[in-house]
Amino acid sequence: MLISEATEDILEDWNTKITQRNIKEAKNLKKEVDVMFQRLDDIESEKNYLILSGYYYLLQNNSLELKMIIERMGNIPELSFYHHFFQGIRAYNLRRYDDALDCYRIAEKYLNKNNPIETAEFYYRVAAVYYQVQETLMSVNLIQKALEVFEKNGKYRNRLGDCRMLLGLNYIDMRQFVEAEDQFHIARDIAQRINDSGLLARINHNLGFMYAEQGLSEAAVRYLSNVLRDEDYDYSESYIKTIFLLTREYFKLNQIDAGKEWYEKGIALAHELNNVEYKVKFTLLNALYLDNKDFESTFKSGIAYLQQEKLWLDIEEYAQIFARFYLDCKGYQKAAEYYEIAIEAKNEIKKMEGLK
């Protein structure tokens, strides 16, 4: 049975719901699409179905089903771009950023640059990886290319908001806070116009992060607390990050009871998700503000992990704290060692600031 106009209409409707991140309606249409494609046997139908299924499982955060779709794509040469592209996204979601870039480099060889939306989506995904590995200039350049396309197409307002938000995050890395705030508020306006609560929550998280980076803890707490009131935000990718920031800012405000309450939720979630980065970060907060009996060993192993992951902002903050600890104990050689680590981290941050 060959693909019909009715089939194309349903696929287009499904694509629209996925693009709009309307999980409920996309899920309902998925059942209808699955029944329909059991009766179809042409290659074009299968290709369209697999591509949309890949995006659907990304929307659902279903890594296992996405892996199965990727494997099926590997048997269809015409889907070589999507095969490697989705592999890259999956690697990114698993925080394997070098692997993600390797997949994207292969995918680019098959990228159809005559398809502007496909190209813009590719640029956005690669820009997200470059942001994570702190290749700020590369990230900004690719986001700007993606923005040129998404700004011309009203169907992709969600992704336009994503691009503005990612641009704002890069500006934070460059310590350009005014520009970052401008981008977040543009993204916020988009999210409110299209009623995308998930996007709005992520933007409010990043506004909280931005204020925290400037030492404005009260403003940070206001935005971060607002995010965590959104029930749909629970267990999302950013949820643990929001809890960590809120915990840290409460401690900085000397609101120890509030900080401890969120610390307990955060460390439990980090173990549940087996998120090593946040296990380390919450453990450092615990040693700093709640239980300092193993302070030295906790900070030594924690900073070693942060160095391994090249988390320069965290390294600068915690290495300075650790250096002061040794200074107070008259361990001058160790203090000098960790001040040197903090200076190295500061120099790496300045390199990013230089990408203005």
C-alpha cells in the first residue's frame, strides 16, 4: 500500500505536535500512526515514519526506543544523516560530548543544506554541545546561523526560544550579563506567547543561574523557587540543576534550614539518577555548610573531579575555599597549590570572556 494524502496529513499533524512539544497530543497521534504504518510497505513511508519517531522519542526522553530507531535507520542509506544525527543527540543526552561531536561531524557529510530547517536544527544541536564543552565562540556562531532560519518560520517558535536561551547561556560564560538577560527575556516573551510551560521553566531557571553568577542570591532564589513550583518540571533534565542552585543560594543567604531541606532532596535525586557531577557538587555543599568532619578529603576528591570535567567556574570557587582552609591551618604549601588551581581556572574563564 503506497502513501496517500490522508497519510501525509496525519504525518504532518504528528510532526506539528512534536515540533510544538505537545506531548499529550503527540502521544495520541502516535497510536494512530503506528496502526497506519503496519499496513504500509513502501520505503518513503518508512523513512518519514522513522525520522518522526526519532524526534518523538526525543520528546519523550525515551533513550531505549530512540536507540532502536537509530539501529533501524542504519539499514537505510538515505537516512545516513539522521542515523548519525540522532546518535549524536543520544550521546549528548548521556553527557558524552566528545562522542556527540564525532557523530555530528559524520552526520554533516550527509546534511542536505538545501533544507534550511534541517540545517538550522543541526546547527542548534551542535551549538548546544559546544556550549557544554565551553567552546563559546563556536557555539555563538552556530546559534546565530540557526536563528536566521528559525526567525523566518513561525512554525518553529519553540526552537527560536531555545536558540535565544542558549545564546544567553553563552553570554553568561563570557560574563556579559546584560546581553544574557536580554536574550532570556526575548526567549521568555516567546515562551509566553506560545504557551510553552517547559520552555518558560527552563528560562526562569537560567535567569536564576544568571543572578547567582552575579552574587545576587535573593533574586536567584526568587526565580529558582518559582521554577520548582511547576509540577511538570519534576524530574526534567534541568530539575536537579535547579535544586542545586537553590540549595547553594539559600546557604549563601545563611538560610541553613531551607538549604538543608533542598540539599536532602537534591542528593537523593543525584543518587537516584546516578548523576556523578551533582553527587560531587551536593557533597561539596554538605562539607561546606552542614558537616565538615571530612572536609579535607571531600574537597580534595571533589576538586579533582571538577578538574577532570573542566568545570572552570566551579573549580575557581571551590579551589579558593580549599586554599583558605589550608591557609587557616598554616598549610602554606597546600594553600599555594590550590590558589594556583584557582588562578588557572580564572585564566580559562578569561579566555571565554575574551570571545566577545
